[in-house]
Amino acid sequence: MDILAEDLARNESSDIQVQNPEYERVLKKGYKYRMKPKRTLPELKHLLQIGGIGCFPRGDLVAISGKEKCGKTTDCRIMISALLKGEYMGVKALERNVRVLWIDTEQANLSSRAVCRGIELMTGFELPDDRVFYFAFREYPDQDELTLLMCALFDRFAPDIAIIDGIRDLIPDFNDVVESSKIVHLCMDLASGVNAEKAREDGLNVRPPCCVCCILHQNKPKDDNNMRGHLGTELSNKAGEVWEATQDDDHVFYFKQIRSRSRPVDNSLTYKVNTQNYFDDTTGKFEEIGVPEFFDTNVDPTFNTKFGLYPFNTETTEMMFFTALKDKEIWEFNDLKRRFLSYWGVEIPVFNKLRKLIENDFYQFTDSNNKSKWKYIGPTF
């Protein structure tokens, strides 16, 4: 006996009767959504953890707000890098082998490519084609069908997390009450996933609940941190988590959770952005890409290796290079880098920072074949 029939059976002796056929139809449909204290539901699953607290939940919306050029896209790069690598800048992945869908409606193609290249520099490996699906739609010719295209991408790729970098571009007017409500509810529906029953009814593929992250700018006035228009109001009301990206006058970036329906994340991400060289082997040229690096004025920066946690200081760095390179006296730079990364298991930005920290401990010269060579002349412990 279903829950509606049970309720009707309990009220047989009362005067309550369902006589209107339309009422009966919607009651049968609506009773599937009745909530009771002992109703069995799947547990809330977070994809990431910051400061020991779970965040970015499956099956829900996450709103990411901030002024222009305050790090919103970079914050998403950090989250995705952590999911792909397992951990990045203190952000830990709670699931592995996730599938990422990134829909970018704002940036030019060169900037979008730089986002992809930045993630490669941050993770230390090429983006897996079967797990990361990045689409740059600023130049898409039919803007009116972007929403339909977004739904098709969710159905095709079944992401575990989706970044919508520019939800504002999916509707004509972010102050339109009806359109704003529609797009937010659509994102909520996409986050819920598709079970077997819904797949059969709607002709869709089965896919799991996912985390849908919607990026929306804040209002232009400096003292107004609300997200733009009625779309911002609707998104803030419906999102399970709201995060804010800010930048101070010293170009320090902060990413902080400002509202949450579950246990709040107290730790904010604090970082600066430095440039790293990305080598494009198709052109033989380097491109400078912005890469976030841990920054906190209250603690000494540290980094993880496969052997444990180490501080960024000269003594530790000299020991690490000596230990990794002691088997050979002279190195080509790429061989030196590969050896160090393999031995200590650190990421490329960490290697570059450590190398610069003890730059004078290396003797660089050119051999008879005009190849650059490196010799470590630091302490021999």
C-alpha cells in the first residue's frame, strides 16, 4: 500500500474524500515527496574537504560570488585540481576519479585555454580527456540555445561536479523574476541527477547527483556584496553553500564560505598568484600562466611530500636537493626536475619555488654541445 492509500485508509471514517479527479492526480504525484522523520534517504556526500569540514556537496547548488577579477575562476581551478590530484593547497578530495564539466560563457578562447593549462601546471599532469570536459561558449553562435546545450552536456558526460562560469549569460535579463527562477531551478534539477525511472520517462541517461557550482558577479558598488539582480537573490536563497572571492590591495586572494546549510567551513583559502611557464610543444613556445601559491601571514608555509610535511626554508630545501641528486654530479635541467619530482612527489610549482630559494647552490654552465648543465654545489651533509 502506498503512502497516499495509507493516509486515505486512516481517514475512512472521516468526512475527507478525494472527489476531484485533478486533485487526485496531483495528490498521487505529490505524495512521493512527503517527508517523515524516518524516511530513508541517501547520505549527504561532499566532494571536498577544507580544514576537516566537508564542502561542495553532491545533489546541491554552490554559489560562487565576487567582484570582477577577484579570483573566482582561480578558486574553481583550485577545487578541480584538488579533485584530480587528491589534494591541492590544503583542499582534500573525498572522492577520486571524478568527472568534471566546465561551462565557460564569459572568457575569450585564449583565457579559457589558460585555465586548462593552469590546471595542468597545478596538478603536474595532462588533463584526462575522459574525465575533464571544458567548453568555452562565449563565441557560440546561438546564445538562445545555450541552456538546452547545457542540459545535453550533463546528459552526455554525467559529471560529478559542474562549473557554470557565467550563469548570468544563460538568461537575457538577470533582473527578470521568472527567468531567474527558471534557470536556478533547472540547475537544481541537474544537480539532483537522473534515476532509472526518470530516465525512462524523459528519454535521458542515468547519472548520479552532482555538485553544480554557479559563478555570478557581485553588484558593482564597492560596498555592495550582493550577487547581481534577482538571479543573485534566487541563487543565494537556493544554494546549499555560498562562497565569496575577494582580493586585497596587496593582491592577496581570499576564498571563504559565507553561508552553508550544513556544518560551515571556517578556514578561508588565502593565496597569491605567481606566474609559471607552460611549454606548448605544438608551437615550441612558452606561455606565462597564473598559478596560485599558498599564502598566510599567520603561519609558516609548508608543503606535503610523499615522506611527510616540510617547511619552506633554506635548510630543508638544501637537504631535499642533496638527497635527490647525490647519485649524479651533473644534470640537464629537465632530468634534474624529473628526478626531484619523482623522488619527493611534489608538484611543479613547489619545485620551482624551492629551486629559487637556493638558486645560488647551483652552478650552471654550457657543455661542448651547447647544452645547459646544472651542478649542485650546496651543502653535502
